[in-house]
Amino acid sequence: MAGLLSGRKTVNIPVDLIKSTEAASIAAAKWIGSGRKEHADKAATDAMKSALAKSVDFAGKVVMGEGKKDKSFGIFDGEVVGKQAVIWTDNPSRYKQLYGDKKIVWHDIAVDPIEGTTPTVTSGPEAISAIAVAGKGSMFHTDYFYTNKIVYGNKIKRKTDLSLSYPLEENLRLASEATRKPI
């Protein structure tokens, strides 16, 4: 509340990241059923880049981008994203003016402004906009485009470890036990 009363903008990076995927999704939605993959991809990419540069008050470097695989417009490996990163990269003195002596904290980013371009432009299901953020150097980088993933939160982590080497049923059983919820 103090942030609101003092006139300072309250920073909520997770919500701003969600808004960047929302912007990409809304931009891509204009191309539903059009058959124009490149247009949908460019619209989603431009919208996400703009939202990340203007609204997300952090610094990120893309370690898993999407443009290489599809030879698309994409957000590529090595690109810097986030308001702090863009200002720091383009104009370090402006960064100091805005943030003082606050040290820039970099994050690893994985991003796909539109996963499911074909379903989007053919009015099909299963298209999403995705972004993942982790501390610098902590995100696994691979040149493989498709990988198996397993993601779970602290509630499960505190009690057990899940693994891609386990059968699906075993991971479900472990997660069920850790959360005390039925499968």
C-alpha cells in the first residue's frame, strides 16, 4: 500500500511476465484461421518483445529462444530482455540515473512467444505463449528443440524428488504422497 500511496510504481515481476505472454497471445489471436504462420509469429514476437522491454523491471538474457528452430522472427539466444537490461545495454548512464547504485541482477530466460503457430493459423487447439525465468547460470541450455520436462514446486521438493527416469506412475504417486492429494 505504501508504494501506491507514495506514487511509486509497485514492481510485480511475475505478473509483468504473465502480461508479456498475454500480449503475445492476444497479438497472435488476430491471425487465428488465417493460414499465415509468419504473420502470427511476428505479431506474437513483437508484442512479447515490447512488453518485456517496457514493462518487466528486471534484466534477462535469453538462453533458450525460439527463433532458431523455426527460422522465424523469434526471440533468439543471447538477446537481452527486460526494462533494466535494455536500459543498461543501450545507455548505462541512464540506468545509473534511474536505479542509482543498484547492481543489475541477470536472469536466464527461456521463451517461445507462440508455441503452436500451425494450430493458431488453422483454428486448431493447443497453442500457448511461454516464458520461464531462473537465476543466471541455472537454466539448462540445449540445442535440442524438443525435450522432456518435469516441473514441480517446493511443496513436493521438500518431501521427495521426482525424476524423468521414473515412470509417470511413480512420479504421480510420489507427488500425490507429498501433497496428500489423490491421483
